[in-house]
Amino acid sequence: MELTYAAIADLLDQLGPGNDHMPGNEHIPGNDHLYLSADLDPQGLMHLLGHMYGAPRTLVLDGFSDPTVDESRGAALLVPFADRAVFLRAWAYGDRWIGGGIARDDEGVERPVLAVAACRVVPEAPAGVPWEAEDGDEGDYAHWAERLLRITDWAGPARRPDVDWAQVEARLGSALPSDYRRMVETFGEGAFDGFLSLNQEPWTHFRDDSLLVWASTEHENLYCWRADGDDPDRWPVVVRSSDGEDFTFACGAAEFVCRILTEPDHPWTMAHYFDTHWFMSYVRDGESE
């Protein structure tokens, strides 16, 4: 089997209550696991899972379990393997834990494994507003772009520092918000949490509605600006849902992304799904965009 995002997604889809269909896999209600071919590269598996689900927690290393691991940190993933886990990492995703690593099968052979534990408690919204503006921050779009770097733990170089914005804006016939330009220059082509895809140039499909589309999701929701007024840094964000309904937010693109990544109560939140947040680049290191 070739390790691809689609292949891993298909395998994870097989894991669920009652799916004890794989030979040698004892079913535990709410917990399922698969032993994969010993020929598969475990590090390749970890790499793909990291791109799909962000930063993991290490539960087992060199056969030793982290003594601090409890139910809030993915301990349920350990149950199917007992003392046979050699290396195991956990990723939070919605109301379940995703696990990957290496474990010994019934014959004592070390093999890559996938596991799911459908018992994760989704965190409650934190007390207070996590991103209240500090003095002088209101409307500081560069400030929100900087916060987005911290939220995604972005430590790499800017992916597209040489974008010719004069040419892009001439083609569009409009200036663009400064925080969006910073996001494109920094992150390049890819998606926040592997879900919210950042357009490298705004789509103009709905210009008759005064909308420019700066991001989208596989669920066909479109993240836009209402491009009214001469100051693009003042354009509000508009989410056009898959059924064509518009929802307006009085903020810029970077602030909007910060809030949906971190605020569980936001109407378009992504905070329920992951403990950590990241930007999944569609371009490999060393390739040009």
C-alpha cells in the first residue's frame, strides 16, 4: 500500500464502533486499531498524520509510556495495545483521538499501527475572551497577522516574500488588505489546520455582489471580503455558506482566522477539532510556488 493522505483517510474511516473487521484486531467498544504492513515506513505515516492533524502528543517512546498521560491526553489509545506499543503518538481531532506508531502484533512482530479512540472530551470555551484587543490593538491588522504566526507555531521562512502585489492589484483593479498580503507572503499555498485553504490571489466570481474570495473549504464555504470603500483594511469579512447565505464579521482576514482557530464559541470555529493549530503547505520544501 502506498502511503497517501487518501489511503490514511480510508483506513481511518474503517475504524469505528463495531468495525472489528481486520484479522487479529480485538474490538474494544469505542476503540479500534489496525496493524499495517511491516513494509510501510512508520516515519512516513507520522509525517502524513502530522500534516493532517497537527502537532501530536507522544504517548509511548521506546516501549515506555509517558506516566503523565491520562484520559485528557489520549490514554484511551493505549488500551488495545496493552504493553505491546513500542512507539505511539496521539492527535486530538473533534471528539476522538487519532493514534499512530509501532506496536508488536500477536506474533511479536513490530508493525506500524493506526488507532482511534472515540471518547475525547472537547474542551469548553476558556474563561474570558482569548483575543481581546490590547491598548492600541483595535484595527491593528499587522498585530493579528503576528498572532496568527504564534497560533500556528510558524517558524519557517516566508514562502512567497517576492509577490508582485502591484501587478496583482492592477489585475484586480483594487488594492488588497495588508494582513492578507502578509498571510500570502508568509504562508504561501496551503491550508490552516489542513482545512481552510488560503487563496494566493482573491477569486472574483462574486464581484457583482461586491465580494472578493480570499479562502475556501472543502465544504464549499467561501471566505470573502465585502469590498466596499477605498480602504481595504476596513473591508469586513463575509462568509458565504454552501447554501448561498452570507454572514458578515467586522474584522479583517487575519483576525477572523485567529478567532476561528482559538475560540470554541465562534460560529465558524475550528477550535473544537484540534488541540494545536498549524498551516499545511501544499508545496514541499525546496519547491517553488
